[in-house]
Amino acid sequence: MDSYLFAAALIVATPGADVLLALATALASGRRAGLAAVAGMSCGYLVHAVLAAAGLAIVLAGSPGAMKVIELLGGTYLLWAGLQQLRSRRDPAPTVEALREPFQRGVLTSLLNPKGALFFLAFLPQFLPEGDGRNLAALGLGLVFAILTVVIYGAYTLTAGALRDRLATPSTFVALRTVAGVVFIGLALSSFRHALT
């Protein structure tokens, strides 16, 4: 369990689409909105955990075609998100009244994030016991991953929210959205390349 916890924490803490979404949301719309996005990401990973517990992860891991579809869907979402960031980079920072929108973006990002899908399809099965209890163990380890998401992304979000007043300038938002857009597009292209080779 210790090796799983350490490896999962490293994977969660590694910057990617989720971290960028948490940071961008907290800087643009405040801590509450950032934490709503983090809650959405955690819920998305709980869906992955339930699918893994149902045995779908093992089935999908054995199907290269299904893996390619997941990577293409994830890449398409990341490309769309990147283009949205670039298109709106000069727009004023949105004010978020309802937390539903950042929550939904968080769910979508984690569901379609190739890093998350690959974690549950390729990495998680290595830590599952053989025989009975495999599905329950998958659910438990997935729950640990979702909790790590809340803790680590929550820390990123709270830090970004605390720095928001100092960093809340139009040029910061333009730079953040530009970087996020380019990174999302880069991740999308990487997903496409991996899926098509």
C-alpha cells in the first residue's frame, strides 16, 4: 500500500490538464470555484474507480482499439479546451456565481484526461491482488486516488487562490490562458500521436 500511495501521489502531483484547470480556475474565479473544479475532478476519478472495480479497466486494457478510442476522445477534449483557452485569453476573468460550471469542467477533465484513464487502465491493475477481492481492491485504491486528488489539487488551488489578489492582473490572465491553451493542445497532440501509432 505504501508504494501505491507514493506512486499515486506522484502521479496526481505531476502537472497536467487537471492541475492547470485547478490553477486557472482558482486564479480566474477564486478559491471556491477552484475547489469546485477539484471536487469535480475527484468525482470523475471515482467514476474511473467504479469502472475499474466493475472489471472494465481489465477488459479495456486488453483491447488496444478501446484504448485508442479513449485516447482520441481525451485528446479531442484537450484540444477543444486548449483552443477555448487561446480564444478567450484576452477576455476578462469570469465571475463565477454558480459552482456547477467549474465542477462540471472538473468532471469532464478527469473523465477524458488520458493520464487518468491510463492510470486506471495500466497502473492500478499492478497493485490489485489475484483472485477474490480484486474488484473491491480496485474500488478502494481508486478511492485513495480520488482522495489524493482532493488533497493535492486542493493545496494547489488554495495556494493559487491566496495568490490571486497579487496575480489578478489582465496580463497574468492572458499569460495563464495562453500557457494553459498551449499545454492542453500539446497534451492533445501527444494523445493523438500515441493513439495513432
